[in-house]
Amino acid sequence: MTATLALNLAPGPDMLYVIARSVGQGQRAGVISALGIGAGCLAHTLAAAFGLSALLMSSAVAYDLVRYAGAIYLIYLGVRALLDKTRTEEQSEVKPDSLASIFYQGVVTNVLNPKVALFFLAFLPQFANRGGPLAWQIFVLGLLFNISGTSVNIMVALLGGRIGKAFERRPAIAQAQRRLTGVVFIALGLRLAFSKRS
């Protein structure tokens, strides 16, 4: 749990995604995106427990397909945010993304990041007892990691939502924040696209 907490407190793509979402659309959106990322991590935990991550690790083609799909999706979200021509004074009339859509985006951005799958495959078995049921142990360890990570991301979302609320009263800052959100998503997509499998 010490290693888990240290890793989850270190800023990474998931935390940046939650910050961008909560500053942009409020605490509720940030919390929902954190829960979506948690659901994506649960999928990676199951994959690690039942050996699917090993398959992804052994196939360069499968790895690249998942990686590029995730990168394209993040870049799409970023470009969409940048191309939003809505003027700040009209912002109150604009319908924000639905909570279901935000949850789905959190799941997809996490599931389509093969680095997460490889991380779970490399990290979790180190703490398993080889003499016991390995799949069950990896699942429980992944669940503990996920609870810790989701808790950290929810705290980040609550803080980010407060910052976003302060920005709402300053139109120029709010507009810059929307652009920054788009840039963060694009940067995360490019980072994923050009990352090497290690």
C-alpha cells in the first residue's frame, strides 16, 4: 500500500485528465471522470489477473493498435475543446458534456492506454505469494491499487473543481482554461502515440 500510494500521488496522465476535466466542468465532472478511470483500471486488473496483459505485451501489433486508438481518442477530445468557439459570456447557455459521457471518456482513455496494462502486469505480481492462487491475488492487489488511485483522483477533482469555479468569474481566464484543457488532451494523446513499449 505504501508503494501504491506513492505511485498514485505522483502526477501522471490520469491525474492530468482529471484536473483538466474538473477545472473545465466542475467537481462533479472531475469525480465522474475519476470513477471512469477507476473502471478502466478495473478492466486492466482483470486483464492482468487472467493473463490478457501478457498477450498484449507479447504482441507488438496488438499493443500498437490499442496505443494508437487511445492516442487518436485523446487528440480528438483535445481538438474538440480547442475548436469550441463558444464565447465566455454565452457559456451559461452551452450544454456541458453529460455525466455518462464523461464517465465513458474516462473509461476509454484508460482502457486504451496499453502502458497501464503493462504497468499492472509488471507491478502487481511482485507482491503476490507464488504459492497461493495467483490470479485471485493479482485481482485483489489491483483492486487495492485502484481504490487508492481513485481516492487520490477524487481529491484532485474536488480541488480542481474549486479552481475552475474561481475561473468562472473571470472570462479571459475561463477561455484560456478551455484552451489549456484541449492542449492537455492533445499532449496526452501525442505522449501515448510516441511512447515506446518498455
